[in-house]
Amino acid sequence: MKSKPRSVLIIAVLICSVSVTAYAKTFAWLTDYTNKAYKLDVAAMQVVQNISITKSLLPSATVQNVDTVADNATNSLFVIYDYPGRATGQGVRVFNLKDLSFKKDLGISSQNPNFEFPKIIIPPIGNKFYLAWWDRSKEINQAGGESYGVYDKNTLNKLSDMASFPFDLNQPRMFSADGTKLYVTNTDANQIQIYDSSTLSSLETVSISNIWDSPLYAKRVLNTKGNLNSGNYILFEENIKSGKSDPNNYKYLVYNTQSRSIANKMGLLR
């Protein structure tokens, strides 16, 4: 009997071009928190390859699948891992997206007092990516340890440090479909900030104060996790009611970033 992954976790989706049949085939990598990985043919739902990994992808269950970022242009998979444990910080390892061979450890040890993981921003275009982490040596009274760096996508070497980041990294963000813009949404301020994706320079700020129904009890952005990080639409959820004890009345708003308007709205009681 063939062995199967015990508790598998999808860590990346890989699209490979197959020249013989002239169509793209989609694969996903699965791991069971060991040094094993399984390549899944998504259409056939079959494991087509079983490999051992030279350096563990996920040495601790505290690092989840939302903490992986892929760059298809350079076939790079960025994995945040415990270094060596949750309380002692996290690092970032880079693997080849096609065969999961080890490329490089970025050499940081992030020890955020609030246990926040490092954050990786990889623009779809250009040769640079950005990394934010917590440097314990810089902090005073558990403050001031924020560190930011600009890296080369191909060599994975750090090019320069950044004194600060132009936006709050805890805010939901999404790249445009063509990769040229980065949208950062602040629902509290009713704003979408638009940046040049390759330079992170500010382009404009768009108000979304007029898209909500009333009485508005709560609102949030939905499509901000995992690899679903580009497109021309932002999905919002709003809860229309007067108070906590009232029945929930959820509505979902599809916001078109190009026309700056609601493309669709649907309701759901739950």
C-alpha cells in the first residue's frame, strides 16, 4: 500500500507550461510537517511525485500556509519558519518552486514581542522584493525593533535597508491584475491607498465612504490571504444592523478598482 500524507497542508500552487499539448497544467505542493513533500496534479487530484526536502519547509506547526509567498517569475517559494521556536523568533527560507530544492536562507531572526511573523512583499513586476521583520537588538522597552529591507529577486541578496515602510503592513493589500499597482485598504479610514508596486511610491488615495449601506455595524475585506493576492476586484463584507443583539444581515460587495465602483452586491442572512 502506498504511503499517504498524514495531515497535509497546501503550501503553494505551481503552474507549469506543457509545450507538447500547448496548455498549462496546475500543480500544488502538499506537506505533512516533515521533510517530505507531495506534488499534486490538481485536475486529476493525484499525487504525481514524492520528494524529500533538504531543509524543512515547516519545522513547526505554528507557521501556517498563509505564511508562504511565491514568485512565479523566479520560481521562488518563500517560507517563514520558526528559528528555532515561536518564542525565539522566525526566519525566511527560499526554495525552488518547481522541485522544492533549497535556494537560500535570508539570514534574519525576527523576534517580535507580539509574536507577529515577518512580512514579505513581492511585486509581480520588477526585480525587487521587500521584507519586514523585528530586530531585537534595535528595540527599547519592546518598541522600535521594526526593520525593513529591499532584496534582489534573482540573487536573494539584500540591496539596501529602508528607514520605514510607506503603509501599515497589517492592512489588507492586493496587487492589480497587471502587477503595476498595489492596493492597501483601510476600512476604518474608508480609504484605498494606491502605490506603484515596483517602487512603493504613493500614487493616490481613493475614498470608499460611499459604498456602505446603513445602519452599518461592521465591515471588513475578505480576499487578502494566501496566494489570491492580485486582481481588479476587492471583496468586502458588511453587516447591516443597529446593534449587537439584532439579527445579522451580511452583504458582500465586489469593488471594481478600475471603475472605482461596486460591480456587484449580494445579501446573506446567517
